[in-house]
Amino acid sequence: MSKREELIAKYASDLKDKCGVEADMDFLTKVTIGCGPAIYNADSSTVSASQKSEIETVKNNFLIKKLGLTDGPELDAAIESVMEQYGKSNRNKYRAVVYYLLAKHFKKEAVYNK
């Protein structure tokens, strides 16, 4: 099993155990690949919900640039909702899981089918 496959399995486990979501493994794999090398770095593989700059990065680089959404209060509300779903007390929020949940929330799975 490759390192990436191990990480995808870990993300699927987080989705199920911490978020109560049964992962679409094909889509989770695409989101994980889309994160690139960031998933292998301890710092960049997670999202710090308490850091405003980190939330801005998720909003600007993922929601606006990657998913093509327009900036507005609904983006902040969606990020807040996903952080709540993942569990505020959970320290390690994996970037791939957060992106997966946000893409599902906005029904933007098609972005990964290119």
C-alpha cells in the first residue's frame, strides 16, 4: 500500500468516525490527489480552524480558485459548518477531508472530473 493510499484510508476513517459521512472513495481519491504534495507535510496536510489566515487560504485557494465560487458570506458559513461537522475540539483536521466536505457541500464534484 502506497503512502497516498494509506492517507486516503485515514481520511475515509476520519470522514466516517468524526464527520459521520460515508466517503465516496473515488471522489476522496481525486480530492487527495488535487491537494498535491501538501498531504505529505505535517503542517500543510492539516487545516487550523483557529487561524484566520488558514481559513482565508481555504476560502481563496480552494473555494474561489479551485471550485470557481464567488466570494461572499456563504463561503465563510460553509467553512464554519464544515469545521463544526469535523469537530471543533478535533485538533487535526486534514486538508483533504475539509476540501472533500466543502466540495460536496457546494455540489462541485464535477470540478474533479476534468
